[in-house]
Amino acid sequence: MSRPAPTVDSTSAATGQLSPTPSQTVGPFYGYALPFTGGGDLAPPGHPEAFTLHGRVTDGAGEPVPDALVEVWQPGPDGSRAGAPGSLRRNPVTGETVGRDSVRFTGFGRVPTDADGHYSVRTLPPGGAPYLALIVFARGLLHHLHTRAYLPELTDPETEPLLASLEPRRRATLLTTPAAAPAPHGPPVRRFDIRLQDDGVHEETVFLAFD
């Protein structure tokens, strides 16, 4: 996509500086370079405490957003926020991205949505926080969106400060819901859908602003 040349007013011309221009939609180019091998595997395979978090990203018409990116940030089960290297590990010989080492929990994940707007990550329960922090990048967004996927079993929605400040129908957009395991004795599964706008039936997901 070509970018228009910045505009210059008389004052800017005199000082040799360009005037600031509004933000522009860039993309969707998220599928290039940003996704990486094992991006949704925060937890090592077979970890006894692992669970799957999945859902769909939908737009204001309730249609799937097939080219969004969802990032997950969280502390480890012990509450540590230091994470571990390995999210974008590269082959030292070829330079190719090879992803996770399948051993350590890194506290970070990044996954693209598929044609149905679906995303999925495998992770561990966060320690010291009752939620996973999610960041959404999608077409038409000038700035990424922040939200939280709360695990009700780790908190009381009536007393947790953010949840308690919301009316019930808005609060519900931040709560994960249980789903059936994909296979007998498989890891627990939690559902968290992200709605970028109210579609007339479903509430828009609550998004957070940070100063």
C-alpha cells in the first residue's frame, strides 16, 4: 500500500520541519514476520497444569476477522513476570525462526486468527493475577486494543476492582467460560471471544486504556 506524502504548511516550510499527520491504517500485514512457530504454546507439551484458551475475534457485524493477531501476556504460576527467552528462537546456523524450546514457560504468546476468526493458545494458570492480558491487532484499527481474560475460579467478580466496577452485561465480556475438553483426559479448555464492536446482539468486549 502506498503512503501519501506528508503535508507541509508555511510555518513548517519556514522551519524545515514537517507537520504531524494523523495515524494511518497499516495492513493488514500481520501475517508477515510477526507470527512464529509455536507462538501459541506458552506451556510445554504435556504439562499437568496446562489449559487451552481459545475463541473468535469478530467485527461490528458479528463477522469473523480472519487476519487479526492476538498476543497473550501473563505471569507464570509462581507469580514471576520475568518470563524466559525462547519466544523467537532462531537456528544459529540458518537464522530461521524455530520458535519455542518446548521446555520453558515464557509468559508470552502471539497467534494469528484463522479464516473463521479463531485463535487458540496453550498456557498455565497465572500466579498473582486472576487474568491473562490480551492485545489485539486487526484491520481497521489505528491502535492495538488491550483487554483481559479473567479466570472466574481465581477471583470473585463481585469484589475484583475492575470487574466490580462494571455492570453485569459488560463484566461478562471479560470472563472466560469453561468448555469441554477436546479429548478424554485432555487439558481443560476455556473460551474467550473478542468482539471489536457491539453487533446488536452481543456486547462489545471491554477494552482498557493505559496512560
